[in-house]
Amino acid sequence: MNENPIWTKDNMLSDRSLFMPMLISFTNLVLLILFIANLYYISLNGLQTGEIRYAGFLQIYYLVAAGLFLFLLLLAPAITVSSLSTEEEEHMLELLLETDLDSRSIIFGKLFSELSTLGTLLLSTLPFLATVFIYGGVSNYYLCLYFLGYGISCVFLSSLGIACSGLAKNSVYATIFAYGISFLLYGLLFYGLFSLQKNSYFIYATILSFILLGLLSLLCLTIGRKTLDKRYNGRNL
Amino acid sequence: MIRFTNVKKSFGNYLVLEDFSLEVETGQVFGLLGLSDSGKTTVCKLLTGLLALDSGEILVDDMKAGTGVRRLKRRLGYVPQVMGSYPKMTVFEFLHFFASCYHLEESKIRGRIHMLLELAGIRSWENSPMEVLPRAVMQKLSIVRAMLHEPKILVLDDPMMSLDLRTVAEIKEILLDYAEDGRTVFLTGSALGDFSDLCTHLSFLHQGRVIRKGAVSRIFQEISAQNPIVIQVEGKRTALLSLLKEDHRVKSISLMENEIHIQFKGDAREEAELLKKIVDAGILLHSFYREAGNMENILGKEDKGERSLFSYE
């Protein structure tokens, strides 16, 4: 199978940069603090009340999972929004457009490299998420739902970053657009899902959310591709 | 073959190219000269499809420029004025990356890269990260990158800019080697001297139009014939002026502070005769030479710019 050269190149450059190790370290440090703080709270509560609340252990998983998802929402736009604008700022985008690579190859190369970064981040935090297997209380079904949601969100946020990077004239505007859209969309989604949490329609709402995010990802990738096509065919953006 | 036909391009209210027409035959080393901001980079970007025309047509081997057709992209190799880089990549990795972008066969990439690096004389930099490369090496690397896929047409936007004489000479050798197999080289610049021993054909771009074009030898002959003869004498200026006014081949006389510039219509033999006349008249000469052609001379004539202190026609 031929690897996408853009993906290979971005992986190579990422390996040589301190960004990933620092990102992984920082993320895991924050999750560790959350984890230990919650354990401390449980033991303190136990000392004060003389009883151990089992639900407190479940909170560890919810905190870590929510914290990780929040990290994704906060970091992903900033990481992905520079995907195309960096190439432009380094005067490489024009040269890439002159090669045999079409806009689809460039966009997908960028998408896979962003997904690699976000996927690596998820993998590094698995030990914290795996604590749920010590205490139990969360079914495999909800675990799969979480990972599926995380995965689809990675795809959507990467696509959104690429689209904003292609549309906006500079990185600052692209970042603002990406954050604005992602916070608004996820705010509405979470509000809707939490409202339906105890409802039997919750699962349908969740599936619909995934489908919506998937479709929006396709839209963003199409926008990213169109902006690159316009760039080559010479219409000034 | 490259053909520009009545190309017009503007950026907002700023008109860069107006009625720009040019033909470049296969196998030519074609130089497009112009001052800064004359539109040379715009011409290169229109040719490679990175900008759209407002009107007109550009054909590259009967294919319209900017269509994104793979066959056309393969035919062109573009060297921009400023090439970016991936600082943490080595030279070999950078070239390998672009070779992959051109879908070259993996088994042939290494050999091709080594061959081109040897040709450019930068093989020793193969494993150096790009962030440490000096400007001269970067420029050669930029040319090597564009040659990876063996394009039939190499388009270079001011490749000699800000380079020392030795590097300029080395780049000329690279381009001349590349053009030997019947490939076309199209390059832009603003220093006439850089192009005289490199190009087979020249054209001059001024205010959005081509004002002069043709084979290099013919162009230089025309330029030379139009340039003034500069005479510096020690005393007897009046006698010199009388002598010059009597000669029907002297078309105009301009007095500068220490020099006299004359427009002289004659060949080298007739110049020598004039020189002999001046010496025989007992006038002491400091210098007598025909001014070399430069961009400002050529374009200044078109602009009808500043005139000398005194002009006799």
C-alpha cells in the first residue's frame, strides 16, 4: 500500500519535535492530578464519615473520561488549524500543489497526521481510563460509546481545523473560527444529550450525534479540498 | 512550447500585465528581464497555474496552463523566488519527500537524488538538516528539487537573486547542462549580465508588456548600437564639440559634468575613425568607450525618462 507522502512527512517531523512528548506529558499530568485528587477525596470522606462510597470510585472514570474529552476540545482546534496555514507560511504549499498530489491526497494526508497526533494522545491516557476495570461499574457498551465518540470527534475536529485553515487568511482567524464552531456545536450536543440521559431516546440521540459529526466532517473535508483546488486553479482566495 | 496570448492580470486596481504576449520555442533558454515589480513573478505563477488570468490564454504544449492536468504538471518544474523548507528535514529526506509526491519509483529515487546532487555540486550536504543550509546551497537545492521528475520545461523565478558571482556561474552551468537535451528553460531576472552567456533568447518586460524580444546576439547588438559613446577629455572641449558637430554620424551630444555623451550611428570601424579624428586634432583623451547595456538604459529609453543637462539633436 502506498503511504501518503504528506502523512509520512508530518509523522517524521512530529517525531523530531518536542511537541508530542510535552503534550502527552502535560495531558497525563493533569489526568494524574485529577485521579489522585479524587482518590484523596474518597479516602478523606471515608475518614470523616466512616464509610467508603463506591460511587466515588466510579467518579474517577467519569472525571478522567470527561477531562480527556475536554482536552480534546481545547487542544484539537489549535493543533489542527495550522495544518494548511503552516505549509503556506513555510512557502511549501505552492510547491506541493505543483506536484502529482491532488487536493484530496494533501487533505487526507493532513487529516491522517492530525488523527495520528490525537490518537497517540488517547493511547497514552489508556492506563487512566483502564482504572474502570479495577472498580467496574461502567459497561463495555458505554466504554465503546465513549471511544467511538472520541474517535468521531477527532475526525470532526481535525476536519474542522483543516477547513478553517484553508478558508481563513491567517492562523489567528482560523483558530477563532475553529474554536467558535466547535464550542457552539459541542455545547448544543452535550446539552441535548444530557437532557435525554435518563430517556430511552438517549441512544438514538447519541447515534444521531455521531452521524451528524460524521457528515459535518465530510463537509469540512470537502471545503478544505475545494479551497485547495481553487488555490491551484488560480482563483485568489 | 509556451505561448502567452494577450494575457491580462491585475490585483484589485493594480494592473500588472496588460496585453502580454510571448512565445517560447522548445529547447530555448529563454530569459524574461524586467525591473522589480514589473510582473515577472506573476508571469511565472500564471504559467504554472498558481494564479488565474483575467483574460487571454497561456498554452503549454497545447495544454491550457492551470488546468491541474497531471500530464501538464509533469511537464513543468517550478523554482520559486523564495523556496521554503522543512527545517528539521535533511536534504536527502526533503528530496525523497518530493520524489514521492511525484510518484517516482522507489527503486530509482535514491539514484536520481544522488545524481542531481552531484550535478549541483551539493552532494556533501546530503545529510545536513535544511535549517543549516547557506543561501547558495538552498538555491541549488531548489533547482534540484524542480528537476527530480525530469520536466520538459523548467520555470525559474529570479534564480540568481542575491547570489555571489561564483554561485551564479555554478547555477548557469547546471541550467546549461539541463538544457542540453532539448529541454526548455524559462527564467526571469533583472540583471542583464546574468543572462547574456546563459540564454539563447531574451525578452524585456516593462509596464505589463513585452517591449523587446529576440535572440540574444541580436538584442545585444541593438542595445549596443543604441548606447551612447562616452568621451572624457583634458581641455579643448570646444574644439572637440566642433569636431563632433561636423560629423554626420553623431546624432546627438549631451554634456555631463566631466563627460560628453554622444549618440553615434556607426559600426566599430567608424567608431575607430572618430577616435582617430579626435586624437589627430590634438585633443587629449582620458576615455572613449561605448556604454554597456543595462536594464535602466533599455527601459529608460522606453520611459523617456530623465534627460541630460544639454542635448543636441
